[in-house]
Amino acid sequence: MCAKLLHEVREEVTDFLSNLIRINTTNPPGNETAAAKYVAKNLEKDDFKCELFESAPGRGSVVTRLKGSGKKPSLLLLSHLDVVAANPKEWSEEPFGGVVKDGFIWGRGALDMKGMTAIEVMALKLLKRNNVKLKGDVILAATADEEKGGDAGAGWLVKNHLDKVKADYVLNEGGGMAISANGNMVYTVQTAEKGIYWFRVRAKGKPGHGSVPGGADNAIMRMNKVVDRLGNYRAKIMLIPTVKQYLTQMAEADKQLRPYLAQILQNPEEADEQLDKLAQRDNYLAEEIRARLRMTATPTMIHGGVKENIIPSECEAVFDCRVLPGHSPSQAMNEIKALLRDVGLDKLEFETIQANDPSESSLKTPLYELIVKVMKEFEPTCSVAPVMLTGGTDSRFFRNIGNACYGFHPVRPETSYSEMQKTIHGIDERISIENLVLGTSILNNIIERFMT
Ligand SMILES: [Zn+2]
């Protein structure tokens, strides 16, 4: 990109993001229609035709399309417009003020993920302004409701307006932030995510007087066993292709990590031993890797008892279980029930709250390979590694219908990777203007080369 264009892009993309942050789309309630209208109005300045879809009043998503000749596969630029709540008292700047200060744009959504909406909109406009002859359609969808599961946003669009958003390839959030591996930058591409399985367990017992513990069957004591068993469970380790490749690349890039990661790759069953050692140096990284190797079931809510002196006959707890690609929530349930057999399955009731399948896209597609190539051109010393998120994104809706989805929002960390990650859903979320311009240039380059 030439200097003049870069300067224009810098101002335009900064303004766009700052304005978008100012539209408070905290979900719940979401109120994304206001943001969707803003995106549409902005695109219409460049003569894009936009369509607004509402799954419910106020829950808007916006879609637009740049037509190609049809000789190449199509590409969807996906983002979500909703954000999680932010408490202004905890922040250094107003979280919905769109403050531009010291080279940063501050606010909830700057990284997750209005920043990527801004980059995608800018990249799309540049394709049009530069009159690029596309061989495939490039679609942009900025959607509602991702932070509450996406059923009123991307999931709803896939279900009700598939023709508007269907594409062979999808670029979305979930990867792109570089990890500094002993000084070498490793850019991640999200190629997989765990499945979500939220369930409730109700432990049953017999009530009695609190002063005679042996005379009753205490449901809290039963639940205590369930919580202990599941919370401390270390399920079988499985190395899915994404994680195997991630560990390989990280070991290559980082001399200090290499001994631990090489051991894990060689002897996956003994990974915990290596991770315990690694945790003493870098707890965040070690626990992140541990969660990527197996199914987990974490107790997150518990409730039991009604009065100080009544032994409770009922206690319920909620578990946040995350399932690896290749496994299903129902397989996880069977595994969990087998684990609780001696606690008394006849006195435990299970109820599914939410179940989403895990998903993984191939590392051997032309788009994945191009992302790696372009990154090496932008930053010759960097490497690119696929990554699996332990959380979920809207990519799963598109992987479920057979699209190849990649989470890639290129960001060079100004502080450390973990410090930046903590601002997402945390305090003082912000993105540098440098990173917005970098992201626009990289995305523009990838899209143009992929589609021509
Ligand atoms: Zn997000």
C-alpha cells in the first residue's frame, strides 16, 4: 500500500472503530441493530448495497456482497457486533467512549471484535475502490449475539438466510494475535474450537435434622463427591491435528519451550508432568496447553439447602464441560456418568443446558497456506501456527455446514500476549492504530490474492 493510501486508511479505519465502539452493544440485551445500521451506512458511502436482518427487534445483523466472476470459491468476512459488559469504574478510559489516545483506540470491543469488523469493512472497501477483478464473491457479515452463543446472530442467519451468507471459506475471529516465542513472533490461526457441553446435575437424598447427621442422606455430601470427581478429573489426552501442529511450531520457534513441548509431542500421555514443570515458568501458557489436550468438566455454579438446621434432600450444580474435536457432547456425558457410577447414578439427575459440537478445519487448504505465505512476506522472521480455542466462536455454525473457517485477526502485541488477552472481556481493552493499519494491509493482501 502506498504512503498516501496508508494515511487515508489510518484515519478512516480509526474513525470507524471509534464510532462503532460508541454504539453500546452489550449483550444482553445486544441492541446490535444500531451498530448494523452504522456499518451499512458507512458501506453505502462506497455504493455497497447492504441488507439488514433482525432475528428479533433490535437484534440486527448486516450483510453485503462484492460480486466475483464465479471462477473461484467465495469468501465470507465474518464478525460479531455485540460485546460483553464493561464496568466503567474499573477502566482507565470510558469503555463506550471510543477514546483515541496515545496511539490506541480504547473501548469494549476494540479487540473482541469490533476492531476486526473495522478491518474487514476497510479491506472490502479497498477492493472496490481499487477496482479489483474478483473471481469469487466476497461477502461481509457483521452479526448479533456471538457473546451469548450466536443463535440470534450467525446461527440464525445460517438457519434462515443461508443463501445470503453461504461461502466456501470464512475468515473470522479467534486467532491472529502473535505470541512472542523467545523473541520470535508466532501468529496464530484459529482452525479448531472445542465443543461446549453445559449440564446440570441434581443430587438427591433424604432430609433430616441437622443435629443428627447420620439419620439422613445429605445431598450436599453427595454433590461434594460429584464436584470433586469431575473438577479434578484428568480425561484421556488426545492430540488433534491442530494442537499437534501448534506444539510443533511453538517448539521450533522457542528454544526455551522446546524441551517441554518436544517431550509432550513424543509422549503425550506424560504431558501433565511436563506441563507442571512449565507452569512454574509460565502458568498461563501451561494451563492453556493442558486444556487443549483433553476434555474438561468444571463446576461453575452450586446451590443446595434451605435452612440452617435441615439436612438437604437436594443439591444442584452446573458444569461447564468442553469437548475436543473428534468427540461429541453425548460421548462426554457417557464418560462422565461412568466416572460417577460409585457416587450413585440412581440418586443423580442430569439435565443438558446447552450442547454445541466441537469443530476443526483442515490445515491443508489454499486459504490456510496463503495466510502463512502472506505473513512470511510481511514479517520474514515470523512463523504461523494453527490454534484451537477452548472457548467457542461463530465459526462452528459455518464449519457445521462444511465451510473451511479460519480465525485470523493479525495483531502484534504491544505488551505481552497474555497481558493483551486479559483485556479481552477484561479491563482496558484497546487496540493500537498501528495494529488496525497492519490488520487492514494484511487482510487486504490475503483477500486480493485469494480471490484473483
Ligand atoms: Zn468475539
